[in-house]
Amino acid sequence: MVPADFLIATATVLGFVTLLKNLLATARWLHATFLRKLKNLRAYGSWAVITGPTDGIGKALAFELASVGLNLVLAGQNPSKLEPTSSKLRERYGPTIEVKTVIADFAKLTGEEIAAAMTGAMEGLDVGLLVNNAGMAYPNPTYFHEVDQQLMESMLRVNLNAAVWVTKAVIGGMLKKKRGAILNIGSGSSVYVSSFPLQTLYASTKAFMAMFSKSIGLEYEEQGVDIQCQVPLFIATKMTVLRRRPMLVPSAETFSRASVRWIGHKRQCNPYWSHAAQAFVMHALDGITVWYVKRYMEWTRNEGLEHDRHL
Ligand SMILES: NC(=O)c1ccc[n+]([C@@H]2O[C@H](COP(=O)([O-])OP(=O)(O)OC[C@H]3O[C@@H](n4cnc5c(N)ncnc54)[C@H](OP(=O)(O)O)[C@@H]3O)[C@@H](O)[C@H]2O)c1
């Protein structure tokens, strides 16, 4: 074979292998996103613990998990929101599930106090699933030097401290039984773009969540505990304060239906199809994405300031 023919043949084989690899990856993603059946989550244990179950994603997840027959421990800060949430769950799912509540303000309690409250609430329960969902962001995009000190402290406590200490309170029981799953709600803001200005602290806490999840996921993968970080993009909740919901932004309920189908399957994932598609483009065009995020955040900040001026 002459060298030119050899080069053409090698390039053709390499091209074919790459194409095949990408086709396989797409087929696997399509199957996981649209066809794969939900795992039997009760096989991990009959109780699920959810932090931040009184609004948005956490609340929607509570209803999804109750619908597959899991009993729930709801850990929230606000009794006047916890009560109606648990009543609605009992009303809808009746005697098929039990619901317990723990009042814990993660912004105020120390890590040890959080762990003690959770351990007390879980005593004697077969806890198979933990969802670390509670989280907060700046109400409006903000430059780091302008972030209110109390807000900064609360965000670190709720987004980081609480997740670490609740995990610490739960993991021992799972290891003893050699079964369990932990779902940590991270964010695409720390995974698909190389920086996320004006929500710096929020994106940084979520980067911690991603690394924490991947690393303990590896520590316990052979001990029957599946640990996963989901990294969604925008979802219409009170955190995102969207005036109207754009087409590709799911509601908390739509996202949660996708979310539960991924539990126990991958160490890091983006369960909702339109998020996965957007993330692919964002990541491929990182320079443009970061430029756009900065402009968008500045615009939203100025809108927010203007709005506050008229209050
Ligand atoms: N929405 C999005 O676009 C998006 C995207 C990616 C990731 N996420 C992540 O998804 C998770 C849920 O967010 P969401 O959009 O559903 O927000 P959300 O509607 O604001 O709900 C947040 C939940 O966390 C609870 N929480 C806040 N501060 C707390 C504290 N000090 N102690 C205990 N609980 C506290 C809230 O309690 P109250 O009901 O009492 O306020 C609420 O139940 C967060 O971790 C967020 O970072 C959201």
C-alpha cells in the first residue's frame, strides 16, 4: 500500500470508530432519558429523607417518591410550610405512606445540631434514600463584594454544611445495611460553564457538591450505596424568579419526574432532556456561553436594582 492510501484508510477507520462511539453514546442517552424503567427505589429501604421539601424541586420530588410508595422524612425550616406539604402528601397517598417532619433551619444550626436532629428523626427507620436538595442562591445576581454578609454565611451553611452533615448522619446506617442511595442536587452552573459570574458563591457551593458526590460515590460504590449528583440547568421555581417560563425550562414537577428515573444510575447526570441538549451546546461553546452568562447576569442585576428602587 502506498503511504497516501495507508493514510486515507487509517483516517477512514478512525472516523468510522468515532462515529460509532458517538452513535452508541447517543443511543445510550436516548434509552436512559426516555425508555429506561424507574429502579425499584423501595429496594434501598422503605424511607426517603428529603431536605428542603417545602417548595420547588424538593416538594415535587417528595410527591414523586411518595407515588412509588416511599415513606418520607421531610426536613425543612418553616413549620407553616412543612405542615401543609405533609398534609397534602397524606391526603393524596393516604395510608400507603407515612410522613414525618423535622424542623431544621440549616442557616442557623451548627453541623452537629443538624446531624443530631436528623439522627433523632430517623431512629428506627429503614432509610434507603437521602435527597440533599435544600439550597439557596442570591435573590438577584450580585458582585461578590456586594453580597450581604448574613446571606453569604447562610448560603455556605445551607448549600454546603447541611449537605455534608446530613450525609454524615445517614451514611452509617446505609453502610451497615449495605444498601442505600444518595441524590445530591448540584447545578449545571458549576459543570457546563467554566465560570458563572454574579452568582459566584452559589456556583462554587455547587462545584463542591459535584466533587463531594463524585468522590464519596467512588468510596462507597462497592458497598451497595449509590451516590449521585444531578446537575440541572434552569427550572421554574421561586429560586429562579422567572416572570414567565421559557419553552425549554421545565417546571419542578416535570424535572422531578425525570430526576427520579436517574436515581442509582450514574455518579453525575443531567436528567431532563432539554437541559442535557442545552448543556451539550453550552459546553462546546464555552467562551460564548460565559460571555452570555455575564451579560445576562448584569442585565438581571440592573433590572433587580431598578425594581427595588421603585418599591
Ligand atoms: N431552580 C433551578 O433552576 C435550579 C437549578 C439547578 C439546581 N437547583 C438546586 O435545586 C435545589 C432546590 O432549588 P429550588 O429551585 O427548588 O429552590 P426553592 O424553590 O427556593 O426551594 C428551596 C428549598 O430549600 C429550602 N431551604 C432554603 N433555606 C433553608 C434553610 N435555611 N433551612 C432549611 N431549608 C431551607 C426551602 O425552604 P422554604 O420553603 O422554607 O424556603 C425550600 O424548601 C437547590 O439546591 C438548588 O440549588 C435549582
